[in-house]
Amino acid sequence: MEDNWLSNAFVLGDEPGGVAVFVDSGAPLEPLLAVVERERLTPTHVLRTHSHVDHVAHEEELTSRFGIPVVTGAVETGGLRIESIPTPGHSDDGVAFVVDGLCFSGDTLFRDAVGGGPADIVRDSVMERLMTLPHETRVLPGHTIETTIGREWERNPFVRYWRGLDPEAGGRCRVGGVDAVVVVESPDYDGKGKLLVRLDSGEERIIGASRVELL
């Protein structure tokens, strides 16, 4: 994990001496490269969950070192059969990758939170796409610790609100000088929290709590 922006990157191999893929490249590469060398893996692709700098910082280093492409779609390589699920919202180009009971969720789904962006689009990506995966699926997010689909189905404040289980938080706030209502509050990976707010115009957004003035 990269301490400057708390981003994760991963390497996934099919078997010792087999092939491997990298998932994002915003974290220090040394631990990943050590695994590649120790397990005698041959990298074949870099999988990109989205193009924000904290997820692509070392991408060129990987592609040039191994002569491999960056992909955002489904991949079959060695014993790995990797599905790509479009998850726009936090970014227009967001995707999650699913393989062998693992979901690399990028910045769409975290432990106890979801990615920032237009609430209706984020909701569709989370509820209609990721939450339909088996509950035992391990989720390896773009920031901080892993979780499971089942845990987030039961405990994630955004998911619980969208399921109709929890009421709106209801406090008034101001976002960029515009009056709004706090709908959902949750912790977030940076320790500052994440909020779903409804502007008085009716628009709903998911944003970091540090950008919200509570009234």
C-alpha cells in the first residue's frame, strides 16, 4: 500500500512458475516484484480498475519492464479467467475484476464505504453489479483492508440505506456553499468519513466528509 494516498496494488498468479497479472500500480512495486521473482511468475497484463493517478502511478514502469499491455476488459491468461465488470460512478472508466472468488473493486466498494461520485450511478454499480456476486466473494479494494460481499451487504451504511434497512441521517449541511441534507454517514479509509448528501435541488452526491460543512 502507498502511504501517500493509501492505495493498494496487487499481483495475482495462477501457480508457481506460471503467469501473473498486476492489478493497478499506485502502490510501491517492490513487494509485488519480490513475489513475481520468488514464485517464478511471468507477468502478462496490468489490469487497471480506473485511471486516477493513485492507481496508475507506476503503470509505465510495469509495462516497459515486462513488455505487457494495460487492459480494462476480461482476460484469459494461463489458468486465470478474469471477468471485468463496469462500475462507473467514482470514475467514468471504473471496472472491477472478478476471478476465483476474488473481486478487485477499485474505488467502487470499500469496507464500510463506497466511492465518491453521483449517488445514482454509484448505487447502480454497487447494488446492481457488485452486490449480486456471491456473498463469500473476497473484496480487495483500491484502499485499505479487504472485506467480503456478504459483510458489506449486512454492514455497509450505504448498502443498508439502499436496501431500505436504515433511515436517512437527516442533518443539515452545506456543500460548496449549497444547502443540503446528510442522507448517509460512514467511516472511510482516510479517517475523515464519507457522506451521501442530497442537495436542495434534489441531486444526490457521495463525497468526503472533509468537503461538507455540517450545520
